[in-house]
Amino acid sequence: MIKVVTVIGARPQFVKAAVVSKALKNAGCIDEVIVHTGQHFDENMSDIFFEQMEIPKPHYLLNINSGGHGDMTGKMLIEIERVLLEEQPDWLLIYGDTNSTLAGALAASKLHIKIAHVEAGLRSFNMKMPEEVNRILADRVSSLLLCPTDTAKFNLLNEGYDNIDSCIEVCGDVMYDAALYYSSKESDSSEVNALLDKGTPFALATIHRAENTDDKNRLENIFTALESIHQDVEVVLPLHPRTRNKLNEFGLKPNISFVEPLGYIEMLKLLKHCELVISDSGGLQKEAFFFDKYCITARDETEWVELVNANVNFLVGADKGLLLDKYEKVKNLAFPKGVEKFYGLGNASEKIAKLLLK
């Protein structure tokens, strides 16, 4: 029996941890201890991401969810170190690129505990993004680099990781595992069901990244484009609290269909039925691909370059004209058949469990 301490803190990590936890349990020889830093936490989150997502309740809840990057990361580092000293695990398992990820990596590396990093090797090549700093530092101290794609492995090799004492494995993307598993679940959201019962076409949009919400010109350009598209096809946008606050602050009142923030299963249901996706999310770019939907991405760069190269994801930044141009080009275009399965076959979680045992 080996012991694995898993650190999670941000919303997308709960989804990833859900499917990997199932695989660890099914492996039969792995004792998992879940640490929730509290980076994203409220009662709705608890219900949605632990009960609905069938994730085991955390063994430790650190309740660290305020302050700047240094403040949060420092507090997490202190508390995660205490957990690791108490639990004495064989592995620390971390996901992605959040402050929780970095704090876990730092704590474990200084205690000489092996680190397995899920989503290793992703790069936006934009060092102004805190996530880029977090993922690079987490990769450097990890013993097992679990890459979702060949592109991620290439990034690591290009940075000299073949000369570093670590193991690089392309295991596929656990988000694909999650999308396959949870898309079969029924949603009890009356708002989502009412929307789908109308039977009218719609585009699914999400805008929440600080680079867009905190810049009035960028935010106004994006929402002006969404308003124009809304005249052609209904634009449905689950409204993130940050975006709501900034729209109010800047006096913007876009005429599109806003809905309350949704759980993961509800988002998958909308993804399955929408015409296309317009987003600045990282995860939604891939999930659009999982369900054969074009994605127009309101960012200047992306970690998922293989989707851009395959002409199914289009980077438009906050350029209103470019966003509208891409919409016109793809709105009636059939999704291409035979696109390479960049993210594996939906068994990444099982591969991760086997690698930890190995």
C-alpha cells in the first residue's frame, strides 16, 4: 500500500481529482488523503463539486481563500507542510497551475517527498500570467511529469528535462476522462433544462479572466461583439461574479442571455447542445473539442496550441472585428471529421494510478 496526498484548491481541480480519485481507489493499493486548500470554496461549491461530482470529502480543509498571491501561497505552504509531516506520504499529487499547486510543490520538495504533476509541460509562454510561473516551478521540482499531450512533452524536452532526474509520461488529459464520465449524468438545473426545452440554437460563452474583465476596453470590445452575435443566434453566458462586478463598475449593460454560474455537469449539458463556444477559459477550449464544437478564444495565447493548429480553436484576443469575423466563418461550418485525438482515449486516470504504483 502506498500513500498519496492530493492537493486541490481551484474549481477545475475538483473535476480532475474526481476521476483520478476513482482510479486510485480502483487500483486497490493506494491510500489517498485529500487536502483542500480552500482557494475556491463556498457552500454551493461543496454541494456541486463534492456531492454531485462524487469526490471523497477532503481529509483536510485549510480555509485559505483571501489575500494576494504571496500571502495565499505562503499560508498554504505552511499548512500543507504540516499535513505532509503528519501523513508522511509516498507521493504528493498536484494538478495544473494554481497557487495551491505551487504551494504543494514547494512544501513536498523541501521535505524530499516525490511529486507527481498532472498537466505537466503546459506553456502559454507568457510570464506575466501567474499560472505560467506556477506551472514552470511545479514542473521543475516534480519527479513524475504527467503530460496531457505530446506538445506538453515537447515543451519539457525543449527546456532540457531529458537532462533532469525526472520521468516524463504522456498519459492523456484527465479532463477528457471527466467529460466522458460526467456527460452521461443528468442535470436537475431548472434553468438549464428550460433553456434546452426551448429547442432554439445558442452559442455558449464564458468571460472571466482578469486580463479581460479588469480592462474596460477589452471587456467592452468582447461584449459588443457578443451583442452583435446575439442578434444572429442567442448567446448564453453563465456570469462569473468578477465579470458581473466589472460590468457594473464600467457601466456596461450588454444585451445577451445571462444565467447564474453553473456546475460542471450543467456546463457539459450546454456544451453538448450549443452551436459553438466563445470563451477565455482554458478548460472550455478543450471541452468544446471533446464535443466537436468550434471555439473562439478571447485570449492572446493558449496552452492548447494543437487545437489552434488544427483550425478548431481561434485566438482573437479582445479584437471585436476578429471575433465577429471568426464567428461568421464557422457559424455554419461542420466540425471536421478525423481530427487527431490529442488528449488520449479517456483513460488518463488509470494510467496515472499505474504510474504511481510503478
